[in-house]
Amino acid sequence: MKIKPLYALVLTAMLSSCSKDFIDRPSLSGTTTGNYYNNADEVRAATSTLYSGLPWRNYESRAQDAIGDVMSGNMFTYTDVEYLNFTVSSASERIGASWGAFYKIIGYANVMIKTFEEKKSAGGGAAYLDPAIAECHFIRGMLYFYIGRTWGAAPIITDPGATALSGNFNIPRYIQKDVLRFALEELQLAETGLPESDVPGRVTKYAAKAMMAKLYLYNKDYANAKTKAEEVINSGKYSLVADYTGMFTKMSMNNNAESIFSIQHQLAQDPWGTGNIKNPDRGAGALRTSEADAWEMYVPSLDLLKEYEFGDLRRTWSVMEQGWTNPNWKPQRVNAPKYNAFMANGFKYDTLQPTADGGSLSPTRANIVKYFAGPGKSFGGDAVLGQNSGNNVVLLRYADVLLIYAEAVLAGGASTSDTKALDAMNKVRSRAGLSPKTAITQDDILHERRVEFAFEGDYWYDIQRQGYAKAKAIIEKQNRGTVTGATYITNFTEEKMYLPIPSGEIVQDPELGKDPVPYYK
């Protein structure tokens, strides 16, 4: 791992200014613990970096899709074919991008924890420093959870400065069990130090509890998963929102009542600035306008489309198919002749017309709604600027907590009719317009999670945590082809349950290519 360059990068980033509003902070050039971090505003301006789309960018842009949804069979793509057919190599761009993003943000958190602790030792105010330290622990715990799920065994770095001073950059991989234990301990520290509530977008004690519940479930620690999920449910801090699609496509719904943790975005004047750049990868090509790119790099898989129950509103809330309409998407200005013919009365998803005439002929005759904010304000959509929309990327929401609770009550059993478990799951189903369940099985929950969180980068981990035998059975049944021909996986082996360490990292740190070792002695 690039410890030395990473440490320098962290220090450079900590000394540079960021963008406006939520993630705004002043330049820290020349600052020291003696002349800065003297009040809550200065400290919170620093920790806002952890939420910003800038350091998260290389993960949320394509790596999240390739790993979480293409590998899981939720998305079809011509671009990231190696994730579709499980031929991923250690040289994959998406692997390197996500690894770099995760460890960069961990580096930010490491430096901040050390800096804030030093400030406290020098007499700084614990009232504003302790919550900031807890924020850093949350981010560090969450990311090591992601790392442990993605690569299994991986390095754990808590003080890149000490590593740099030691001159020993040969950091080993630690066994997955220890990576996940470290993640849990970080989240426990966050739970202790975070406030009960904060401004929308900032993590709280209940965000830590929710992430712990997810980690406990991954570890099949059902008792603790149930306890933490129930604490979040009973807090009354969160609720399901009625506008499901709006959670992902409307800036006005950023940090809504369902959002527990989100990457914070804004629409900048720079098309490669701080905005959400999922928009072009998901929108139908027919909707590409002068304001919004739409390349349809990722499209819904045929296998996912068959999963929706009859009447499930999430299908039209998440997917564009033949006949899907948005009456508000139509030219709002006279100099848009290209769109007048097929958008004069609003946009209609049409697989019967040639692409040149507004037809939508993706490989699976479907496109993704989530995170596609639309063709731009001049065409009746939300604010979009080329590559960017201003929508936050939601990584944890209340619907997840409800389904975690239901699965934790089931606790690996054949089925359950527990009243509270049914209530939790049926709240999610009710919003989708579906009838309530009177008993639930593990397959019921996996189905519900698949359609509820489709295109949110999570389903691969749901498959993976079932264990190799069941994961193989799930994957080999999936049709990963197009409307012109079905394709099925025949090469899934146990080693493909986790991704390889980026090859460039192993070159710089050969220890990463060796067998993992325990972190805890």
C-alpha cells in the first residue's frame, strides 16, 4: 500500500480548501494545533471533508456500481464486463479506484483523530473535539467494514505519520475477522462519542448504531444486530419517505428523514466538481441533452427485472421500461428542436422506435431511474450540469434498518411469524404497494433487499454473506445476458467471493501478496 504518498496526500488535502455550503471549510495553510481548532466551527469545517463527494468520488463513480450491482447480477454493462463474468484481475481500474478512495478517506480520519487528540492534550475544548473525534471513528469503522467485505483480508492503518517516520512501509494484510472486529470497535467508539442528534447530513449516535447493526448481521451475530436495529427503530429519529424516487433524484430531498448516512453533494459550476456523477452512466441515451449527458453505461439486468412482484411500485420508481413516462420532461425552450418530436408532451420510454427518433434501445430494453436527475432544468428535470447532479449518494437508510431487524429476528431459522419482524418488513412492502407477509423466510428477505436496494451498491454483499455454496447457487441461476441472448455464469469459484488486492499496491508493498496475519495478538 502506498503509505508514504498517501500520508503526504492526506496532509496536502488537509491544508487545502474545499467547496461551499455543507463541505465548506477555510484554507488550513500554516495552521497548527496551537492556532487553529479553537472552536466548534473550525473543527466541524475540517470533519466536513469526510462527507464530501470529492474524496468518495472514485468509489461512488462506477466502482460502487461494478462491485455492488454488476457483480451481484443487478446490472448489465458492456464496460465492466470482467465484473459481469467474474474475470476480475488485480489490475482492474474499479478495484484500484475504490481501494484508493477508501484508504484516502481513512487517512483523513487518521490525521484528524491524531490532531484533535493533540489539541485536547494542549487544553482544547473537549465539548467540540470529542464529537469530531467520534465522527472520524464512524467513518473509519464504516470504511473498514466496506474494506473487509470487499477484499476480506486487508491492511489496517491508524497512524500513517508513525508509519512514515518508522520507514517500514511493508504493511501486511490482516485476517478478515480482525478487520471486521476493528471496524466494530471503531463504530462502538463512535456510538459512545456522537450526539443524539445533529444537523441533517451529520452522523449521530443512531447512525453508529445502524451501521453496527449492519455489521453484526454480516457477522451473523443476530442478537446484537436485533438489539442495535431495535434501538434505531425505537428512537423515532428516522422514517420511510413517501417519495422513493425523490430520495435519489431530487436535491430538495437530500438528507431526508430516511437517510442515515449519505455522501454529500452539491451542484457546482465545474462539471467535474463536487456533484454526483452517476447521472450520465444511468440515464437513457435518448435523454442526453445539452445540459445532461446520458450514456447508459449501466442498465438493469434481465434477471433483476423478473424479480419484481406484480404491482411492486419500486419497479417504475427504479427502472425505465416500455411505456414509462415522465410528463414533466419536455422542452422548456424553443431552441431544442431535436427533442420536440418525442418530448413535446413529456418523455415516454419507447423501445419500438429507432434511437435517432427518441427510441430507448438498451441491451436489456430498460434503463435506471435511481440517480438519474433528468435531462436538465431546460427540459423539466432537476438541476443537472453535464456530468453532475446535486443529489447525495445514500449509503445507509432506514429501510435497511427495518430489514436488518426482520432478518435478525429470523436469526437463520426456516421462517418467522414474529409480530415485530413482520411489522418491520411490511412497512417496507407497504410503501411499495405490496400486500403484507404473514410469515417470512431468508429468501423472502433477500428478495426484498434486492428490489428495495437495487442500484445502490449493496446486493453483492447480501449474496456474499450467504456463504460460498448459496452464493454460487444464486449467481449460477442468473441470466446475465441481453434481449438477444441469455448468458449464465459457469466459472464462479470460492476465491471470487472477494476481490484481489490492486496489483500496484502489491508492487509497492510485497507483504500484501502474502498470507494474512492476525492484527490482534
